[in-house]
Amino acid sequence: MTGTSFDLTGKTAVVTGGGSGIGRAIAERFAAAGASVRILDVALEPAEQVAAAIARAGGRASAHRCDVSDQADTTRCFQALVADGPLDILVNNAGVSHIGTVESTTEQDFDRLYRVNVRGVYNCTHAAIGAMKARGRGVIVNMASIAASTGLAERFAYSMTKGAVLAMTYSIARDYARHGIRCVSISPARIHTPFVDGYLKQHYPGKEAETFAKLAATQPIGRMGEPHEVADLALYLCSDAAGFATGTDYPLDGGFLKLNG
């Protein structure tokens, strides 16, 4: 959309968990809109593959290994990025999932999700916010989930982390609005990513198609979302067209929250 109000030309965006799924779609969408994209992932090779694909399409991107759950590693990575140029946009997308009730969730499971989904958002925002504040502008998009706003079966730890992401979004928006920094979140329902396919293969061998159809049908619209649809919303929220948007969560759920019985 270069040349429209959604143009990101001249802006630098950091996308965590950008090596696959929603993060990859956001990185590619932002690059197509003119942004220079810094792709962060705990696994460097997938990030490099995305950066190479963006370059082949005529965009600008670089890949960086970063463990967002580790503050020292995150600080090191962001210091290098800021030294290389201004930071305009941060998309806190890196995350992990878990299936289980409070009884079946172990302390190790709970801590693993907290480290990535909660501490990771904190670490990246903590590392980026100073540079944004010094410039008097910036946009932060946090990837929450409908699990933050409704009860989903066997998603105890995951729901906990996404509820925390939502609360952090509101707090950051309140504290930094006067510094020209906007902070919003996106709450997707089920999105068809490689994670979904891997989960079905592992837990429902031989019944992947049947189970996929059941999961898709839980959205009133009758299907799962696609990563590019989340990326399109992220593009709008990070563009100047969304300059009045802050401290708000944006469900992207095929009607799940409002239309289900």
C-alpha cells in the first residue's frame, strides 16, 4: 500500500517471532508498505529466510537472533538495533502456547509461558521505549488473544499470559501517550499457521482434516483467520492513519467473542 495513508516508507519496524506464522506475515506486509524490517527470532535461520524472501521481493529486512525471554540478550539486541538507526515500530509477536487446565499445567509449563509471553513483551518494550521516548514518537503493537477476554477450555496458562499482555498494553498506553507513543493490542481467534498444522499432526494423526474443520467451525464466520489478515490490521494500527488509536484491544476473531451462543 505504498503511496496510501498506510505507507510505512522511511520507518523502521521490529517484529519479534518474525520467522514464521503471523510474525512472518507482518514482516512481509510491513516491508511491502515501505518499512525497513528487523526480524527477531530465537531461531536465526527462519528469520534469515524471511529476510531473504523480503529482499527478493524488493523490500528491506534484516534477521537477528534474540531470545526475548532473556533480558540481557534482548537488551544487547535492541542496543545494536537502535545504534543502527531510529526505531519507529515494535510488534511484540513472539509467543508460545500450551494446552492444559490448572491441574494438568506443571510449574515448568507455567514458567515457560510466562518467560516468553509475558516477560518477553516486557523485555522488548523495556529495551525499546527509551529510544521512542527520546524521539517523541513510536508505536507498539502487542499480540494478545481472545483467550485474554473469554474462557477457553484447557488454556489456563496461555490465557493467563495473554491477560497480562492486555493489561500491559493499557498501562503502557496510559504512561506514554504524553510522549507521543501509542500502544495497542490485537486479539486473534484461531489463525491458520504452521503451529496449527503441527498441533493437529501431533495430537490427531489421521484425523487432521476432520479436526481442522471442527476448529474452524468454532468461529461464527466458519473458518480460521489467515496470517495476512492479522498483518493487514497491524499495518493499519502502525500507520499514521491510526494516529488516534491507543490503549485499545482489537479482536480479530470471526465473530467468536460476540456471536457465539
